[in-house]
Amino acid sequence: MFFDRTTQFILTSILLTKTATAFHWRRACLPALLYCLGFGLCLGLEAAKADVSKAEQDRLFAATFREPANDKLTFEYVRTSIALGDHEAAIGALERLLNYNPRLTRVKFELGMLYFRLGSYETAVRYFKQALEADDLDAAARARIEAYLPDAEKHLSPSQWTGLLQTGLRYQSNVSALPDTGTLQVFGLNLPVSTGQKKKSDWNAFALTQIGNDYDFQNQRGDTLETRFSGYGTAQFSLTQFDLGYVEASLGPRLALAPDLLPGVTIKPYIAGNLSWIGGSQYLNSGGAGVSLRAPLSEVWTIEPGVEWRQLSVKNPGFLITTALGSGDLVTGTLTTSYKINDKLTFEGFGIADGAHADNAWQSFLQGGFQAALRIEFDPPSELFPRRWTLMPYARILWSNFDAPDPFINASLKRRDTDWRTGLLLDMPVTGWFGVAAMFQYTRTDSNIINYRTDDISFMIGPNARF
């Protein structure tokens, strides 16, 4: 699957929080020390999880061999194995049970789900179809199979398309990202803002589109060509000068680095570019290239470092006092990690360090920070909803240090910002392709220059569809 629903929400929140004075990829960077602490925590959780549950799994395994036809005992062993991330053990137990009773529809359904999670889509399709043919398949299981079967069949095609369409309404308490002090600094003087420059709230209607294609080269290595496109647009109800448009595309192969020595490790060189508009005027265009390396450290823990360069072309739309971005080069280093604590709980960390070398020294900067999120999957209120719902609390901190003072603001003071962001995302799939998304977020920027001391409360909700 190209975009899981959590990733969709994270991208949505990033796009939705672009403002006129800070419209760029101000993502989080995780310093090396904090990453080491986070990795140590992941290892500790993995070891503790194994110590606590392995004994129970061994006890149940022995019990299933004494009573191989006891389906209740087998399903208890399966639940314990899945909680440990030992899907192969769960599959083995269900296969043994099916040998004793080939008519157990629930076993076929559970095997289809387990093979789907492992990426064995051909086997998953076979078990899904066998379960659908049974007369005793309950409505909830049928709804889940009808949601997952098209995804499994899609993975059997060498050219796999997927997409997300999302729309809705969003509220912001400070659309223009103006300071909360009531004053602005110009040429070193603190001046009261005029009525037209005060922070204002507004609603907007938004639309987000993501389309992806993975083309399998079918060279027995698993190499693919990945194509990605995303588009986003807003229409403000009152402050139409802040209407936003954004499109981005990337293209690159994902190649197995050394399938025999390093299974699962892939490298992806790619090219990327974007166009954007504010209030109908072009704002930021970019183009460049990057490379990322994806490495599974265990069955539940993956890291992905990367580096990217882009050439920026920035135009001030005209209604901004100043813009933090300027035309020039941007080099970005990232490190992403994902650790699956159990079947319903996943920790996700994202770090970035970037440096911009703009034509104007006061628009050149270094940034660093980090973002952490906890993806919590839970069963929906009705068994007729085929997919789990997801709740994701997250927090981010970002530091920005500019190279030189802005002569139009304060010729003797270099800008230093600390950006804080925290929020909560909720994804509620209703069918296999339709759902509803909601997000609440609070953003605060502290700066040594009063022009950039801002805060904002935002909320969004709307339907989404995927294929």
C-alpha cells in the first residue's frame, strides 16, 4: 500500500498548516542523541515484550500440540503470537487446525488476514475467496474481506496504482500568521499594527489529492519504479488573499541493495519538484533530487535516512511584509524510524536537518528539530466497519537560526525561532474505500524578533476516499 492512512493524515496536517509567512517544508529534525535514546527505548520495549510474553506463547504452543483440534486454544495461541509480532507462528497454528477441520471458515479468514500482513498476497487472495464461498461467513468478516481483497489483488499486478481524495472544512485562529504582540518591528522600531494587519481567524474549504504508482520490474529482486503526485488547495471564506495551491511530483526507482546479504534493504534515488501559489500568485517553485536508504533492523523496526537537494525560486506575493524564504539552494538530511510495539501500537519518529543558502543572506538559515507520533489502532464501534480506526497524538519542535539580520526589520539582530506543534489526528474508515478524518492542532512560534511570535489553533474535518 503506497499511503497508509496515518501517513495520509500526517501529509494532510503538514499541507494544511502551510501559512503565507512560513510556507515550506519546516519539518522536524531529530538530533543524534535523541535518536539514540529513542532507538534504545525501542530495543528495551522489544526485549521486555519478548520476556513477558514468550513464556506464555511457549505454554500455549505446548497446549495446542496436546489438543490440536481445540480451536479456542489455538486462537488464544494465535492472539499471543500476533501480539509478539510472530505471524509465522500464528499461521502455522491455523494451518494445523485447518488440517483437522477444513470447513472452519473463521480460520480461512484469519489466514487471509495474516498472509496479507506478511505481503503474501497470492495466498491471501486464495484464503479470502475460500472464506467468501462459505455459507457461515458472518457479516463483519465478509465486510473486512471485501475491503482487503481488492488491495491484495492489486498487489499481484506489476503496475500498482493507489490514490487518496480528501476534502473538508478547516478553521484557523490566525490565518495570516501575524504576531500576537500587536506590534511589528520595522527598521529596528516597534510599531503598532494597523487594523488590516491584525491576526484574524477564518474558515476554508480544502481538497487534497495523492496518486501513486509502483511498477514492478519483475527481475526477481523486487526492484520497482515509484511515481508520486500530490496536490492541495484551499479557498478561504473571507481572507481570500491566503488561498493556497500546491502540487508536487517525484519519480525514482527503489532498488534492492544486496538481496542475499541485506534482505529488505533498498535504496531509492529520485527527482522531485513542486509549484505553489498564494492568493492566485506564484510563491515557491522548486526542483531537485535526492536519495534515501530503507533498512529493516528487525521485523518490527525500520529506519530510513535520506538526503535531498532542491533549487528554490521564491516570489513574494506582494501582501507580505517579508518572507523567510528566498531563492537559492536547500539541502535536507532526514532520518525516519518506525517501531511496531504491538499489533495496534506503533511509534513513529521523524528528524530533519536542513540548510538554505539564499541569494539574500538574511533568508539563509539552518534548521533542526524532531517529530514524534504514536499511532494507536483500535476497533471501530461496529463490526460492520471493515478497517480499524486510528488515533495519533503527535508533537514537534523545530529550531531555526538565520545567517544574517534582515535590514528591513532589524539590521543588528539575527533571527532565531523555536516552533512548537502538537495535535491529534483521528481517521475513521467507514467502508473499504470511504472514511472521515479529523484533526486538532496547536502551533506556537517563539522568536527573538516580535514579528515572528505567533500562535494558531486549527481544526479540520472532512470525508476521504481511496482507491
